[in-house]
Amino acid sequence: MGELAVKLWRVPGKERLYVNKPGVRSASVAWLDCLTGVVTIDDPESEAAALAKIEEWCQSSGRTIPPRTVRRSRGNTARPAAKPPVPRPSTSVPFLPPLREEDDLARNVPGAGLESLVRQGEARYNVLVRLAARMTRQRLGDASTLRGLEGEQIVGARLDSLRAAGWKVLHGIPLPSGSDIDHVVIGPPGVFTVNSKHHAGATVWVGDKVVRVNRNGFPYLENSEFEAARTAALLGEWCGFDVPVHPVIAVVGARRITNGAASAVTVIDGERIASVLPARPAALTPDRVERIFAVARHRYVWGQVGKRGRKSR
């Protein structure tokens, strides 16, 4: 027998998952009532394979389904479901809506958030000024915003090179506060929340609590740690397992970066980030990388930051 296929069927007040044999006629093997948890077996010879398919779907769909009981289509006696071949998640994960194209954050380019701000700023100039800027290939807007955009684009381009090795890379993750996470990178060593900082020609010193740029202190470390912890809690809730998240600050254009103390945050030259991250030891299986990516690319998930009992900031 070939691979069984699953198909979700809905009408008002009913929701069923059908497990069918392959082929044009697609004979039913079993079906799950998603509202009651009752599994009806139409083909007893394929019962084990059908139950495995149903349990696999219940895990990957992110749905909370009642405990399964099994009955045969030609009998009314229900019995407890056999032990599933595929283990269920240890925690109940929230419902994840189907991914629409407009909600797919994998479509974002590096600097997506800042690019939007720059374009809004350009719209305030008259047509002649915008035309002149376009002809001279100059961008209009606040200088610090433009520097930040350039930094995100440089780091983003380096991170995108990891895709060829199977890594998953997301840019400009929007948060309900109006801010965003510059980059979220998912690979065998875990998840990295990457904050891009553009400090051309500067001397950067990293302490245990503060980053000094030309002797001026910035709260980069605290902010990055908070961002990583919040991301770990969010992704872990939707994935149903612990997700290791590492905070990273990628500095672009600095003349020198000195790590003066041990820190939970990795502060590195943004030009070297694509070689530094893969050097860390593996912590995730390929299946978990894919599961985390399926969750992280969904705009809806990040819209829940600060909700469901978590503190916002």
C-alpha cells in the first residue's frame, strides 16, 4: 500500500480529518472527528498506519484535539486508542491559523521595517526633490535611519548566504509595539535573534552590562537578552518544546570590537556573522528546525507578544 493521504473537511458545526488510500478513488481508511476525538476505522487492516497519520497531523497542525478513542465503522463499541507510534507534544500548543501569503514573514527583505520608515519620510518631500534624489541615486530621510537600514542590509545579505546550507532566515519581524527584530536565524545550533548596529569607524568595547561605542554607553546587551528570552518563550509555546534562542549583536563598520567581559550576548563583526553562527554546536534536529521555521515565519505568532499572560515591554 502506498502512502496514506490526509484531508481536512469542514462544514458549520462539524470538522473531520479523513485518512484515505492513494489513488484516484481515494477510498477512506479512517476519519477523525476533531470536535470529539473519536476515530472511526473503515479499513481495519490499515488501522495502525491510519492512527499514525492522525497523530502526526495533530502534532503538526498545532491544534488541541480531545483524547482519541477508536471505533470500527461496523460496530458501536468504543475502545481506548492504541499507543500512538508518533509521540505527542509534552505541552498543548495554541492554534496556528493557515499561513496566508501576506502573513508570510519569509518574504521580508533585510531592513524591511526601516525601509518602510524611509519611504514614509520620502513621501513628505515634493515631487521635484524626490525626482532629483532618484536621478542622483540618493536616499531622502533621517541620517541615522539610513545608516541603520544600510547596516541591516549588510548583515542580512551575509545571513542569507546561510540558506544554501539549509538554514532558515527571517528579516524585519514586526512586533505589536511597532518595533521589530532585525533578523531571526534558525539552524542546527538553535535560533538567533540578531540585532544589527551600524557604527562606521567606531571603537566598540563590550562589558558585562553595557556596550561602549567611542566611550558612549548603550543598553544593547540588556535589550538583546530580553529580546532572546521573549522569543524563546513565544516559539516554545507554539512549538510545544523548548527552543534555544541566542542573542547576537552584529556591529557593522566598527574599527575595532573588544570583548572586555563574558556576556550572554554574542557581539561580533557583522561581516563575519555567516561564519561565526555555524561554528556553534548543534542543538536542533532538522525536523525541529523546520517546525520552528513554520511557526516563526507566521506574522500571527509575533502578534501575540505581550498577550496570553506574557509581560510586554
